[in-house]
Amino acid sequence: LAKTTQPISMDSYEGQEVNITCSHNNIATNDYITWYQQFPSQGPRFIIQGYKTKVTNEVASLFIPADRKSSTLSLPRVSLSDTAVYYCLVGDPYNQGGKLIFGQGTELSVKP
Amino acid sequence: EPEVTQTPSHQVTQMGQEVILRCVPISNHLYFYWYRQILGQKVEFLVSFYNNEISEKSEIFDDQFSVERPDGSNFTLKIRSTKLEDSAMYFCASRTGVFYGYTFGSGTRLTVV
């Protein structure tokens, strides 16, 4: 499974766009990139998943360059409620077990 | 929005006792998982379950742990003889297919005293 590296923490202010970059140099051909969000004492929540280029949903955008060795989660106009830990995960969805390997994540703190 | 439901939300048990953590996954989901998170640490994979059998399990998931899907709706995690180090938040998760994200439950906080 590809190892991921992301900043331990980030600070932002309400209304700003936040970009969290994840490095995954050893990503394999069949691997997808997935981001989860976790609030304290809650289970992780799926945000977005992609393989290459750009994916956008109602919550976030995911940018993946051509070499796929990194990815950037973009949260537009964050609010206080976006304060959470964000995890970047890389893996092959066809893997029979389909397990997720979580790292330490990025603790995002949004201030007023 | 469909939810994964876990009960109880908090359980306190004495060391050496058996506990059963219960989960009701989303009804049309096919893949089921248990994860745990010790306070202040990473979320750790325990076991995956598909087609009524374990697909993969981690080193944590030793002989003290077992999973069952007894009736097509519930998905349980049993710890036969709890240890202090089993104290953690246990999350159940499910998903409908390999290209879909997981839906996690809110967790059961297990405290072993």
C-alpha cells in the first residue's frame, strides 16, 4: 500500500479556500486516492475519491497531477464546522479486503 | 441519508469479560468492516467481511476477536476476554461496492477497567 505524507496541521479563517496536499510517491497503477474527514468522537466521513485529473462534488475538489505522485484536496470557503482531521488514503479498490490504511491526517483548524 | 448504526454508544466492561459490539450497516451494502481508534491515535483496520466470510484481518484481530452477520442485517464484533489495551473507539463501516466510499458509524467507545 502506498505511503502518504500530509501536513500534521493547518490553520485557516472562515471564508477562505483551504488546500491540503498529500504526497504519495509510490502510488501504484491500480490505486485510487480518497479523502476522509473526521470530527472528534465520530467515525470518518467520505469526502471525495479520484484517479486522475480533477474531481469535484458538492463538498470539495480533488486535483491530481499527471504523475499522480501527489494530490490536493480543496475546500472552498471553509466555515468553523470544517474544523476536523482530514485523511488522504491511497489504495486499490479492487483489493478484496478493501481496507483503508489511515495515517495521522491533517488537523485543520478554522478560526473566525 | 442512510446511516450505519452502532450500539451501544459507550460500554464499560471489566477486564476478562466478553463484549459484543453491534452494528446495523446500510441495507444494500455488501462490504462490512470494523476499525478501532485508541484515544489520540490513528484509525486502525481490524477486519473486512464480504459474502459471509472474512476477507482480510489485521494483526490486531487475533483469536480473541470474532465477527458475525447472524441475520442479514446485524454485524457484530465480539471480544472474548477483554484486556485494558482493548479500550478504544470501535467503528463499524460498510459500502455498497469497491468504487464507493465507506459509510462509518458513530462508534462504540469501549472502556475496559
